[in-house]
Amino acid sequence: MLVLLAVLMLSACSPGTPTPASTVYLPTVTETTVPTPTVTPAQTPPIDVDPAALRGVSLQVWHAFSGGAADVFANQVARFNAVNEWGFVVTQTGYGDYTTLFDAVNDALESGGTPDLVAALPEQTLAWDASASVVDLSPYLGDPAWGPGNDVIADFPPVFWAQDNLDGKQLGVPAQRSARFLFYNKTWAHELGFDSPPATADEFRQQACEANASFRTDNDVTNDGKGGWVVDSHWQTIYSWLLAFSGSVTDGTDYRFLSDQNLATMQFLKKMNIDYCAWPSETPYDSFASRTALFVSGDLAEVPMANESMSRLNNADEWTLVPFPGTTGSVLVTYGPSYSVLKSTPEKQLAAWLFARWLLSPENQAQWVEATGLFPLLNSVLDMIGPYRTASPQWDAAVGDLSLAQGVPQLASWRKVRYVLEDGTKVIFQTNIPVDEIPSVLTEMDSTAKEISDK
């Protein structure tokens, strides 16, 4: 990634002057409907394992949960070991991050000692599936004795299942889901003359630029570049913007960053930056709380960070989370790990499935939501956490947008290529590259993506 960044910066930093403020012309807005994925349990022979054979089985679970998620997971493992009727024992091992977890599983697949259940990211599971190491959970989902039942499956937002459904194989079940949003100051926006969050890219630009214009009425020239959206090059933010402009990172089979839609996205965001409607900040949530940014983008898990900044800076403004507005409606990209069963013995595979199924009970998921602040994996959980919803209006607003949710590319190489998107975006924002040279950056990103995805 550092090599990519250096190459792109060398090509982008040619002498030139900043492009003057420009008018942005966007395609006509048309509403689109996100296709609703479905999960149909496979009609297969029943799982032929004697429940008595599970007694005494030792189950190894590896994960990369941290913070509140790690704490609640450890507590749930202990409780399962105390109450499960089958008499097997779960041992959990936590890793510092998902890259370390991925490397540890790869080493185990080569040398032995493989975990039975892994909470891993979708592209990591796809890499293991390529070596035939992942159990297809479709038979377990449809099993009359061991399956959760169609009513339970229907209780999940379908997009959560779709993340791990590849060509009819269910490679995992949801473990945790989050998304990135625009954090939006409703009180300040109302003072600027706006009564609702932006529903289109054009409205987003209008509100961000008006926030910047409000700083140009005082005698302080040092703040003339502030007010709008704090530039964010995180891959999930930029991927969300691409989808909002009907873009994509693939052409169906190969990665492709250089397309008309992707170019329109990057030019739109770069022009906002050039016109001072988007600006960089090292402390985005403090900028949000100090009213020097009308919008910042961040993860659902970062709502407490924004609240802390608002409290510390004595800001009582009302704020909320909104999806990314574009030319075809608004977009929300959900992402997170799933529980995948790795191949071992029929008894261990069934035990791993039963533990994952137990973790997904409404009672356990209610605890998970309150400990992590992430999405509920079951719709029925919402009825169990009324006080939490009341105390967390931003979280409640985020959950209300789940009908817009889409997933990430189902490609094992996405674990590497997503950083090409992030690094290329940094070049576009952090150099004086003119708008008309953005295609060269996207072309370089295409070349880099092909090179690393072929390895």
C-alpha cells in the first residue's frame, strides 16, 4: 500500500494551481430499491449425529472481538459451558485484530490445531473456502432437529445472511454487523435554513457549502475553509459514496475503479474539497462538537466518541446518523464478522453449529447490542431493549435505515484491494491533483488491484 501511495503521489503532484470554485452538475435523481436477498434452507438429509456423542467434546473458538464485544462474548461462553444440555465445552481465544486472526487460522490450516468455529470477516472466510476448509451450513439451517426454524431465519435482516451466501452455500451466520454513516448536526442545519437531512448528493453539497459560507461572514480568515464535511478516506466511506452514485468496484468479474460513475463520485467529492465545502481534520468528532463541521462520517460503534466530544465541549445540539445520499437514493453498507465452522469431525461441526445458534438467541443478542452499540442481528431484539433505544436516539435512527443496507464484494481478494480504494482516495484529497487528472489515479488503482488480487 505504501508503494501505491508513493506512485500515485508522484503522478499527482505535478506543478499547478488549485482549480477555482466550480458548479457541480449531477445526474437526475432516481429512486432505486435495494434487492432483498432471501435464504432458503437446503433440503438435505438430516444431520446424522447422536447427541450423546457431543458429551465431552472440546470446542475451540477463535475471534478478534475487542472492548465490550470481547467482554460480553467471554461472559456468554462461560454461561454456555454452565448450561448447555449436550455437555461439550467451549474454549475461546481472542486475537488483537482480524489480520492477526487470519494469519493464525492460515498457519493452523497448514500445521494442524485448527479452530472449530471462527468469527471472521467475509473475505477471510472466502479465502478459506477456496481451499475447501469451510463447512456449508445450509444443511444445518434446514435440519428439522438442529436448525433454527424458518421463523427464526425470517427474524434476521436478509442482507445479514446474504453476506456469507455464495452460490447457494451458507459459509457463515452473522456474528456482528456495523456500518458507516454521516453524523449530522440537526440543530445547526436548522439554523442554516435546512429542515431535514440531505436526501441527494446535490442537497448534501448545498448544506455543506452553506455551513462553510457561514464562516466567511466574520473577520477570522483562519476558519474560512471549515464548516462542511470532514474529508474521510476510509474504504467503507468511499465505497458507500461510489454505490450512492451507482458506481461499483468491479465490472462483474474483475476490479474496475475507472468507470464513469466512479469518476463522477470522486470528482464530486474533490470539487467539494476545492470549494472549501469539505476539509481535513485530525479530530473529526471535536470538529463536529465545536460546530466547525456540519457532517463527519464514522462507524456506528463510534457514536459514544461523538457523544463524549459533545459533552466535553458543552454542545447540546441535536444530531443524528444518516446514510450516504447520492444520485440514486441513499446508501448504507453493512459489514462485520460471521461465525464460520471449519471442517473437522461430524461431532465437532455440529457442536460448533449449536454454539453459534445459541449465541444468536434474542436474549444473547440483546446483551450484545447493549454492550457494543452495534446493529441488532434479530428484528425481535428491538422489542427487548426499549430503554436502550430511548437513551440512544442516534442508534435508533441508524437501525431505521437497515432497509437500505447492502454488503461488500464477495471476493477473497477484497481484504487487500479495499486498501487500494482507501490509499487512492487519500492521494486525490491530500495532493494538489486537478480534477481532470483523477482518471489517472483510478487507472493506477486498477493496475494495483489487478496485481495484488492475482497473488
